[in-house]
Amino acid sequence: MGRGDGSGRLVSSEDADDTGTGILHVDMDAFYASVEVLHDPSLRGLPLIIGAPDGRSVVSSASYEARRFGVRSAMPVSQALRLCPHARVVPPDFTKYRAASSAVMEIFHSVTPLVEQLSIDEAFLDVRGVRRLWGTPGQIAVLLRRRVHDEVGITCSVGVAATKHIAKMASTISKPDGMLIVPAARTQEFLDPRPVGAMWGVGPKAVEALERRGIRLIRDVRETPFESLSRAVGPALAQRMQQLAHGEDARPVETERVEKSLGHEETFDRDITDADVLRSELLRLGDRVGARLRSAGWRAGAVAIKIRFADFSTVSRTVSLTEPTEVGQRIGETAVALFDQLERRDPVRLVGVRAEKLGESGGGALALWDDDEEQRRLEGTLDDARARFGVGMITRARHVGRGAERTASDAPRPFGRE
């Protein structure tokens, strides 16, 4: 299995057998760092850490030169600098990253209309219907890698397989700047010797629970009785793992992805111990989440919070709502209620609020009365005022002069990616 530093990678030749394939997973290599090198060639070959230089932020990305010292995404910058003291720290510039991402995705769409963008730097492509135009899946992978390099100036890795799961695993193993083709007939041969942690969606806690029972390889998952696997990771994950371990993955490439959640989070310049300040921040983030829901025409069926303490331990809590809402006040108040249920009162470095179980506004039956009607009208008025005068000019009085200094900008950031 290829590792995050690029060692142990496996690649295929350009003329490798691609019989029975048709799904590509394309992943940019150390995307943020690569874009920085593109804009400043003097950084090429240096260990780069993309993150705020104050040391309190976390690593957004790292070049492969830095990864060889053990630097990883989501690691505190201070820890990354202890591992690699001579690394260059570069503040993230998401304007540049979005522009590069758009250029890459435009290339993908010029080859096939069936593109499922997973994130700013990766996508699935279904190329089975464009063989007459561009050749076999392997040939299309070669073409895409060359075009991304020549037209955008960065490198990517591509997995070619019969299913999304195998294609994603293959691209990971081929990184950086590689291509791995898994013909359909060799799917099981490819899967069996891989560690269980290589499976898509199997996290560290699940790996630990499996390894305690001697389930270390995907072959072990395939051969373990369902009941035993279910006791280790629960019935839902056990069923999905056994399907994937047999190479079964019927998920199509989805050209229209519906967001399942959206959220905002803030990292403070200093650790916060004042619970009232934290509650104020959760209310403010709730307002921002509500504004985004209304803008997108969605309502939330659940609210989640994320709290990261000074020691970098993180807790999350979620609650389902009795009625879906797009009202920021209710989202914020629900977030505060979740926070108040926490027993820990350690210093906090980050808070986040997320809306989950999203559905279209107006969907479902109308209630006989609406407890949020008055607040909904108020927030609609605030939306109109912000559209006219600017987001930063209009806020609730309760937020003025409240809260703590934050390192994050007002640009939204997804949970779990910093």
C-alpha cells in the first residue's frame, strides 16, 4: 500500500491491461503545495507546509518532501515544524486553489460529461461511453494526466478500475504522479493483500477494533463470518465492508452531488476558557449556517457541533430537530444546548456548527403553526440588507464586541478539513 510520503507506490505501464474497467479516480498530488510551487518556482523541491505561520493552526497540506519527515494534513503546525524544522510555511491562498481546481475540472468535463467532483482536488470519471472518442480507459487516463500537467502545470495520480472503490484505492497506491490499472478479472487479487485501513470509509477506530480480532487484511474481512465482523464494527459497516471486500460496488458516478451537510468553524488565536464567549461564537456560527441554508434553498433536519480543546482532542455532538429549519437562531440555540451538555470545560481552540440531514425548503407537510415564523421574517430581512450593504456590515447586536479573536477568515471551511 502506498504511503502518504510516496514510498511504496505501485504503478502500471501505459499499455497495461484495462479489460473490464471504465471508472477513473483522479487525485491531484499535494494539491495546495503544488499550486504554491506553480506560482513560485523557487519553492520547488523544498519541504512545504501549507498553514498559518503562527503555529496554532493545522497543516492544510504538505509537499512530499515534508511528508517524508512525518508531516501530515490536520497535524498542528507547531508539531509539523518540530518534525521538519527547516520546512517553509506558506499561508493558504484558496483563491489560487479554486482557480486551479476549476481548470482541472474543465479538462475532465471536456473528456466525459460523467464527472463526480468529490472535493477541490479529486473526482470520479465514468469513461465507458467515450471510448470511440478517446480510446480505452487506460489511454484516457494517460491523456488526462498529460493534459493536467501541460495545461495546468501540476501532476495527478489516476486509478483505473471497474468500480469506484477500487479506482480510489488504486489512485492512492500510485501517488504521487502515477497511474495504476486494475483489470476487472484481477480485482480480488488486488484487494486481498491490502490492509483493512485501505478500504474507503474504514477509519482508525474501526481498524483498531478489527485488528484486535485478528482481521488485518481485506482477505480476512472476506473470510470472516458476518456475525463476527458485525460485533467488531456494527452491522451497517460490516455489511458494506464485506461487499467491498468481494469487489462489489454498484455506486454510479453521480454528476449532481447533493450536499449532505454544511457548516462553519473558527479557530481562536488563543485558547478560550470563558463558556459565555464560546456560546456567543456558537450563536454567531449558527447565524452563518442559517444564512447559507436560506441561500441554497435548504432546511436542516439535524444540528451538530465540533469542539476542539487545547490538547487537540476533539468531540462532536449531533441532535435531530423535531422540525427542519433554516433559521439561524434556532440552529445556534441548538448548538449552545449541545455545548452545555458537555462535561469537559477545558480551554477550547476551535468551535464549529454544522447543519445535517438537508432537505429542500418547502418540502414536506406544512405545520399548523410555525414557532420560527417571526424569526424567519427577521432573518430574511437581514439577508436582504446583507445583499445590499455587504455581509460584514450587517450583524445582530448580540455579536457586536463579543467573542474572541479568530485566526480563520469569514470564508466557509468544511468540517474535518483545515
